[in-house]
Amino acid sequence: MPKDLVSSSYVEAGYALALGIPSVNYHQSDIRLPFMLRQAAQYSPDFPRCKEYEYQRIDDIVRDIEESGTSLFD
């Protein structure tokens, strides 16, 4: 999330949680993710891995994905 927005992205993230799909959430440092999106798996073994990363620029996300590939979900 680059900033607080009226968007369906939180609904989509919740849907991934409900389906047990691991997720990676990127946000800028001044944005706080909703409670259940912050390392959700630590709250219950029934939740999938849900990682969060802060970024400064969109290029940081692109580089992270290119370098990490599917290991982002490990």
C-alpha cells in the first residue's frame, strides 16, 4: 500500500487469508497494515504465512521480487 486508499486491496488480502494462501504485503513506513495482515500466522496456526515489508520506492519492491522470487513466501 503506497498510502491509505479507498481500495479493494484489503478485501483481496482478507480473501487470501480466508483461502489459506500465503501473502506478502508491501507498504510504506507511514502506513500501518490492519491487525490481521501483520504477520497473521503468529496469531493462529490456521492462518497462512503473511509477511510484511516496508519500502521507500516502487523500484525497491521490483528489485526484492526479482532477487527473491518464490522464496518471498518461505
